[in-house]
Amino acid sequence: MALNTDKNLKLYYTIKEVAGMVGMTESNLRFWEKEIPQLKPKTSANGLRQYTEHDIENVRTVYNLVKVRGFKLSAARKMLYQNKRGVDNKARVMESLIRVRDELKSLKKQLDYLT
């Protein structure tokens, strides 16, 4: 039986890990949790936040709306409430484009180095 290395073995992430993944501060993430109902991670018995992959996707979606596209939190909340699916799709496309852009920049640097 082969080991599936594509699967992520970690079920829950801490607020520090999620903030690091997204590129924001923990306090900002806590504030967003108060303002946006879709950002409600599970909490342990001692009050520690436990983020799942789905929670992290929601954080990335809000990050895209607020930090990348420039919406206010109230507008992001409204967009998520009205059209979550469309917002998610646009966020995924934007993330893909950013990754492609970064890869192209890296390739350009390598080509510049060779010439």
C-alpha cells in the first residue's frame, strides 16, 4: 500500500500559523473574526482557536477582498453573505495569477543572470 503524500496530515492550525500563512498579524485576524461571521474557527476547551483547512480558505478569501482588492470589512462581509461562491472563485483565480506572476519573475531573474 502506497503512502499518499499529497494529503495534509494536520487537522488543526493555531492562530499564529494561520496568520503566518496569510501574511497578517494575529490581532488583525482576531478582529476580523469579530467582524465577519464566516470566520469562526473551532475553539478548544481552554479557548485556543483551532483552524481547519476550510477556515483558512475563508481567511484567505477575506484577505483577498480586503487587502488585495481594497474592500472595507463591511463590504467584504456583505459580499460573502450574498455571493460566497463567486467570491471564492475570484479569490482562487487571483491567487493563481499571483503565483504565475511570481514564477515568471523568478524565471526572468534566472534568464537575466544567464545573459
